Amino acid sequence: MVRNRNLVLAHLWLAFAVFALAAILGVWQMWVRSPLHAPYADPENYFRSVTAHGTAMAYVLTTLFVMGYGYFVAESSLERRLPWQGAAWAGYMLAVVGTVMAVVTVLSGNASVLYTFYPPLTGSPFYYIGLVLVVAGSWVWCAVMFVAMAQWKRENPGVAVPLAMFATVANAVMWAWTTVGVAAELLFQVIPAAFGWTETIDVGMSRTLFSWTLHAIVYFWLFPAYIAFYTMAPAAAGGRLYSETMGRLSFILLLLYSLPVGLHHLFMDPEQSTGFKFLQSFLTALVTVPTLLTVFTISASFEIAGRLNGGTGLFGWIAKLPWHRPMVLATGLAFFMLWFGGGGGLINMSYGMNAMVHNTSWVTAHFHLIFGGTVVIMYFAIAYEIWPVLVGRSPDAVNLAYQRRQLWLWAVGMMVMTLPWHWLGLNGQWRRVAHFDYSDPLIAWWGPWVVVSLIGGVMLLASAFLFVWNLLRLHARRVPAEVVPVGMRYAQPLYPILRIPAALNGFGLWNALLLLLMVAAYAWPIAQFIAYPSPGTIVHHLDRAG
Amino acid sequence: MAWTEHDVVRSELRWAAAVSGFVVIIFGLTLFAALALHRNPPSNLERIDPKTLHLTGEFTEPNLGTRVETNGRVTVRMVATQFAFVPQCIVVPEAQEVTLRMSSADVIHGILVTGTNVNTMVVPGYVSQVHTVFQRGGDLLMPCHEFCGFGHSQMYARVRVVPRDQFRPDAQGRVSCGP
Amino acid sequence: MPPAGGAPPGLDPQQLQSLGPVPSGAIALSAIAVGLLLIAWLLIYLLIYLPRGMIG
């Protein structure tokens, strides 16, 4: 029984509204970069749009979705009213105020610093303060998640915390750890510089602090997708979760090894030395393991479903899966895109190989495919799955057909958009460019491929609008379906866990290990800037004329 | 079928072993390329003051561009600024080790050289150093690949890779693009 | 964990019979996917990365 439906809906609607608007900007940006003539195409507009698109997609869509879904999981999996409801609403208000502040500042042209905001390029302080408020709202969410789990454990001593909630709290732990980096960078370096209280800034320190956040933040975005893989997809497919224990272990491994690896975003940077880059490269190799484990565990879970439905032979079970169900379809499409997106990530992490692709379109292609593809398609599927519980109305056959169509359009559009981008990146096309000189013989041949990518982008935009339309229709349905679900049907494991070790039911041990890992990985890379202060770099204010 | 829970755990562990093997292969080949084949992220940690880059020391204008040092090493020095590289065109020899040294006078820039593994961030306060060998002759592009402001899209240099016999330093050891 | 004993709960004998081959299908699918990934990585390593020359 989900009682705080309005709280969840408020978060998700803000996330999806911002998403749809940002998608429009994305298509316009691709148009500007292409050989085709786009309106309003000057660099000021372009970089303003890139900043808005990145901020919306990477900070607002994601954080608000994770928060809303987290509140939903806390009530539906624990079957218990959310504690600290007032605080949760306050956190939402912080996020709303922060979003408005940041977006208005960007759209007015005062913070065209891109969502990575690398100093010494600095915009209006209100952009950064807006982001800090969004993060502060998410920290309230973290606290509510911790309290919800702690209260449930007190009422259910010795019982395994439902996997969906365990994973959600793991995500909250990870988020609390990872936001330290960007918060430190913004509060101690960038905001003072943006206000003009400091005139120089240590750029090496700021890039390193930001890198602290950079990897685990993408896993923060990814966790809901994996939670759906483990706790929703096997049920939708009509099977069982092959191993709940491995599920817990995978989430723990993701928590441990997504944090001390941020330096892999700085492989090409001159302010960090070989030793620490190499150490973090090794740790990054370890974080591939839980994803590869997930591939097997979810395949086995689906195999159970397919065989229970009459599938035989080594692969016959695949055809016998209920692909007409959006959650099942989305999982299949997500795994298909994961091969490409994850594969690209393997190239990025392979130490010296990073030189082949750093800051080329390959990187842009990679994160659009793995995040925009594999992860966001699961956001859609989760929304379709939980909306009936939130609005008290189930979709009919026509609605479901449109949901499937929207998912297919998204996956195909994402492949069409990102595959040429990967290819061009490998051939040297660099990033964050408002205008390519297609008359240059060295790059003229890129033109047609950029247009192909643009077509993919248009498909994605259509899919984004169809998604919002599908959700609106569920709100508007006058006639409730015969069976309106009041709670979530979470996946049943093949073997229920009868006695749960404390290590798989809480985070004390893992937090201690994380402390060791983060000290080993980041203590000196940050301390070096204090021990050997570099000559400061003059702050460049983008928001001041003259 | 995994008839018992024990079988489930065993199948997962077997898969985990296979996955670990996969990771070891990839990491091992990466390590091999780093140690034996000289393919490493450029990680020379050297600090410099961006505010006086043009005025004193290594990156003053007469020092910029390609120079054959007295010990025979070919070193290219460049400065990255908003929105140009200085110099905007460099000449390098084919099949000979070249050392690129760059720094930024203002904001974060970065470079790659098309068709090669040459790639580095150029961060104010630090000297980026890249050792490489240009395998093939021709004209290559060296764009700035990190957002550095509104003129970023127009910021690129050219790299002319010439055969050894056409790589002729002048009396001071310098080689430049010329007309 | 308690000693592993019988079959998974909630499934009738006919269902358990049909689940006999599990997880061989998953192994096959995952192994092919990861195997292809390894091949793709190796091809990029050998045909693009190594030929592009030294960096360091």
C-alpha cells in the first residue's frame, strides 16, 4: 500500500517534464553541429543549450527520479508508511527551488559553463547554488531512506530487508559518499570564485574533487535500472530471481568499487601521476564484475520464466518470454544496449587506450548509449510499471501497445544516434563543438554521419513525447480497470533467504571498507594540492561583460 | 537444473570465475601495452605559473614550436590560449621520437592529434608532456578538445608530419611550417 | 546459511521438470555475449589502438 503517492508523483513529474524539454534542446544541438543550417545557431546559444541539456538530463532527471522511485520502494517493499514525511516534502521543495534557480540562470546566458563546469571558467554563483540546493534535497532523501530501513529492521529483527529497499539504501549510501567531492569543489572553490571573493583558483584540485563524484554519480543513476532488473523484471516475465544472494553481493560490489575510481576520468590530466591513475584503473576493472554477474543472474531468471512458459532447448526459452509486457521488453532492449555501452566503457577504462578516445565523440556516444539507453529505458519501464499503483488505474491493451512502441522507438533511435558518433569519435571528432568546418577536406566526410545521428536524435524526441503522452493518458483514464493493483508485486527468489548474514543486510562493514578504499585511492591525490600548492589560475567570469 | 540452493551458488561462482578471467585478460593486455609497448596516459607532473607563462622561462615565444635540442631530441613546445594554439602549425619528423610540451595561459584546454594516440589535457598550472612517434607522414589535425569558451569550436592547430630527409632544422635547431 | 536441501518452494513437479536445464541457457547466452565483447575489445586493441603509436 503506497500512501505517499503524491510525493512520488511530484518527484517523477518534475523529472520527466524537465527530461522532455531537455530532449528538444538535444535535437537542436545536433542540428547545429550538422552540415544542415539550423536557426539561432551561434556559439553563445549553443553552449547555453548544452549546459541546460546536460544539467537537466544529468542532474535533474536523474536525482528527482531516484528520489521519487526510492520513496515508492520504501513504502511498497517495506509495506510501511514513509517516516519523516515532512522532511521528504521539504527536500522536494529544496530540489524544486534549486532546479528553477539553476535553469533560469543558464537560460539567461549567465552560466554557459557546461554541466561539468570546469573552473577557471566560472558562471553566475546562482547556477552552482541551484545545484547545491538540489543535492541538499537529495541528502534529505538519503536520511529518510536510512531511517525507513533502520525502523523496519528494528520492527523485524533478523529478517532480510527486501532486496529492492536494500539496494535503494545502498544507492543512498553511495550518493552520500560521492556528493562529498562536488560539494567540496562547489562550496570551497567555485562558489567563492563565482562571487568574486577569490581571484584565483587551484584548477588541479577542482578537477580532482569533481572526479571523486564523477564515477559513482553514474552508478547512482544506474541503480534504479538494476533494481528493476532484479526485483521487477523476473516477476513481469513470470519467473523467479535466480539468486537473491548474488543480487545483494552485486549491489555491494557496485557500492564499493564505483567510488574509488574517479581518476579514470583524469587519465589524460597532467596534475595526477601514474601511480594513482594505475591504482584506480585496477579498481575500475573490478567494478565491471558486478555488471557481468548481473548479466548472468538476470538471464537465468528469464530462463526460468521462459522454460516455465514452455520453452525448450538451449535458446528456445527466449522466444517464450512475455515480450508483450513493457518491463520484459525494456529489459531485453536494455541488455542489448548494455553490450555496446558497456563495451565502450571497457575501452574507456583500459588505461592507455583512453588516449584513443578521450574527449572525442566516442565519449559522448558512450554515455548517451549506456545512460540514455540502458538506464533511461528502464526508467520508462519502471514508470509504466508503478503508474497504475500511483494513479489507481491500469493500462488497457491499446495503452500497452503504445508503451511498447515508445520503448522500441527509444532503443532504435539511441542506436541510430550513437553508433555513428562512436565511429566519428574513433576518427578524431572532438567534443563540445558548436560549428564544424565541413569544407575542410580532413573532416568533410563526417557530414553524412552527423546527419544520421541527427535522425536518431529526432526519433528519440518523438519517443520522449510519446512517453509523456502515455503517462498523461494513464492519469486521464476515466474507467479504472478491473484489477487495480494496490501494491507492487516484487519478484520472488528461487530460494528465499531464510537466515540473512548481517553483512548482507546492512552497511556498517561496507562503510568501513569504503573508508579504507577512499583513503587509499584519494588521500594523496587531493592532499598533494595542499602540500604543494600550485600557482593559482585566474578566474574567468563568463557572466560578466567587459 | 540447480536442484538445490547449493547448485545455484556453485553456478554463480563458476560464472564469477569466468568473468574474473575475462577481466584479467583485458587488464593484463592493458598492462602489457603500458609496460612493454610504451602506451601510457601522459602523467608527467610538473607545475608552472600560468600568469607568467609568456614572460619568462620555457614557454616564451622564441622557444615555441619544434626544436631539435643539442642532444638530438625533438621537442615541440606550444601554448594553449583562448582561442588559439601558439604556434598554430608545427612540423614534426616521421618515425622519430618527439616530445610535446604544452601549457595553458588561461583556462582548461586539451589536444588530440587525429589518427594517433596523442591526447592530453592542457591544464593551467601544469606542463603537459607527451612522448610519441608519428608513424605516417601527412597533415594531421590537432583540435582543442575541451570546452574553453565560446571560441572553442574554432581552436585547432595543424601537425605536418614530414619524412626525415625533409625535416631540416635551421641554425638554432628550429623547424617551422613556413608559408 | 542453512544446509542446502530440497527443491525450490512453490513449484510443482512438472514445473521443476521443465526447469531441468537451468542455467545452461543463461550460461550459453552470457558466455556468447561476453565472448563477443572480448573479441570486439581485442580487435580494437590490435587493429586501431596499437597501430596508432606510442603515447606516454
